[in-house]
Amino acid sequence: MSATTLTPEADDKLWSGNSKLRAWREGGVTLFLLLCAAVTILTTAGIVIVLSVETVEFFRKSGVSVLEFLTGTVLKPELSPPRYGILPLVWGTFVVAAGSTIIALPVGLLSAIYLSEYAPRALRLVLKPTLELLAGIPTIVYGYLALLVVTPVLKRVLEPVGLRVETFNALAACVVVGIMIIPMVSSLSEDVLSAVPRGLREAGYGLGATKFEVSTRIVLPAGLSGVVASFILALSRAIGETMAVVLAAGMRPQISLNPLTSIETMTAYIVAVTNGEASYGSPKYLSLFAVGMVLFLITLTLNIVSGFVLRRYREVYQ
């Protein structure tokens, strides 16, 4: 059989056709990726625009000043004139966020250190997916866990010593939200600690350091940026949690230092207005957009702080 040969002109034509096809494919891929990026940007921009427009409309119709809205301690839209002070909502949100992070951060970080530095590989392959299963449980299940397990336990333990525990209370919400965000802290921190170069560990062992000293004085500082970022992301998750907090903490907007009483968070208020009888376009209905804007600004601030921490400490340790 004779091999088929191409003339130089045919070979150039074939090469040109393949180049054009490859260019069209690359152009199509680039356009598709650009559209995906545009969707995320436009979605965020749309959310900001809607929140901004409706928030301005709320202040126009309600006659409430921004300062009164942010610092007022009375939230009773049914009064005449209505009162829209969201400070109790902000207080309740940060109580739940602070309490849950106090529970989740130490447990999550210690779990990450164990998985990264102490656990055998076979055990780590079992423990990490098992721990991450907590993140897949629906949040409403955590709310019922608070009602049916956590609160009764608190009543049984604390009421005999004279402490009254309400059915809906902030402490139960802190416990269940803390359990909920443990996988986020643990998984992200473990990934960061595992990515620390092994040479740093071997240098510490070569100088006579123990495993605990290597873990806490070498590996943890080297991965500090990612660990802090996981903390801030977990805090953002706690601030934005809704259903578990609604079922566990209740819907009583008040500023109280007693964690055994009911409180209301910003997300719980949004749920209450959405499911209530507020007419469309009324100041009470529009107030949920104003509260949502405050919540958005808080989480945006946390994300900015997280990005700053990542950039700042990455320059030091990497």
C-alpha cells in the first residue's frame, strides 16, 4: 500500500483549518466562562440594588431616621407612630453568633489539629467525612434538636439550682448553631494545616521539639491566615443562620444579658415579616429589606476582614 502524501499547499490549508477550529473553541470557552463570571457579579449587583432601593423606600415611607433605626431599642411596628429600632435584633444576632463561636472555634480547631497532626491516615479518612456529615444536616433539624433535647437538658440541669429556663432561649440556639458550624471550622482548618510544608515540621523535630510543640508553635502559626479565615466564615454562617435560631431562640426582640431568655435575631425578624400579615409595600413589609441591608453589610464587612487577614498573614508565612 502506498502512503498518502499531502502537497505543501494542502498541508498548509489543513493546518489553517485546524487553527481556526481551535481558535473558535477557545473563544467559545472564554465566552462561556465570562458569562458564568458575569452571572455571579450581576446576581450580587441585583441583590445590592434591590436592597438599596427598598431600604430607601422604607425610610421614606416610615419617617424613621437611620440613626433611630440603628440605635432604637423598641421594635413595634403596630404602635402609632410605629417604632422600628433594630438594636434588639442586632443584639440577639451577635449573642447567638458569639455564643456559637465560643463553642465551635476551640472544638473545631482542636479537631483540625488532631486530624492533621495526630490521627493515622486510615482513621483520618473515616473521621473527616463523618465530621463533615454534620454540615449536611438540614438546619431545621438542629432547631428541633434544640427544642426536644438541648432545652430539656438545660431545664433539668439549671432549674434545680434556681435558674429559670424559658422554652425558647438564646443558650440553646448558641449550642445548636455552634454544633452546626464545627464542620466548617474543622474541615477548612484541617486543609490549611495539612498544606503546611512538611519541611517545617521536620525542622522542628530536628531541633528536639515535641509533636505538640510542632503543632502549636510551627504548623498553626504557618497556617494562621487560613485558620482565621475559617473562623470568620464560620462567624458569618452563624450570623446568617435562620431556621435553627427561630426554633431555638424564639422571636422576642429584647436586649438581655440572660442567655436563658428568648431573643430575636435579624434573620428571625425577616422570617416573621415574610410569613406575617404585612401588606405589600407597607413600611412594615419594607422594613425586612432594611434589616436585610444591615445583615448584608455585616457579612460583607466580615468577608473584607477575612480577605485582609489572608493577604496580611500570607505575606508573613509564605
